[in-house]
Amino acid sequence: MKSKTEKTLKDEILEAAKRGSQERSRALVRSGERTQESMFLIAPSIVTTLKIRHRTTNL
């Protein structure tokens, strides 16, 4: 039986841009210009109003 090998594609320029953006965001938080909560993808005020229902196929 042959083992399947997976090759991942990497975009070095995109990765470098992402790391740069992360470092700028962390610097803003460290300096106090932004709060850590303001860096969240979804605002905390929205998260507190969400209601999540988990569904499963198991009975």
C-alpha cells in the first residue's frame, strides 16, 4: 500500500506580510494605542449576544 504524501503550498511573500502585520498589531497593544480586545476579529459586544446551538447526528 502506497502512503499518501501531502505537499503544502507556501507563499513566502504572503507569510512575511502576515508576520509584519501581526508584529505591528502587537506593538500597538504593547504601546497602549490599541487594546487587545479591539484586535479581535469579532467585537466582544457582538460575541456576548451570540447564541450558539450545537447539533449532532448521534442520538
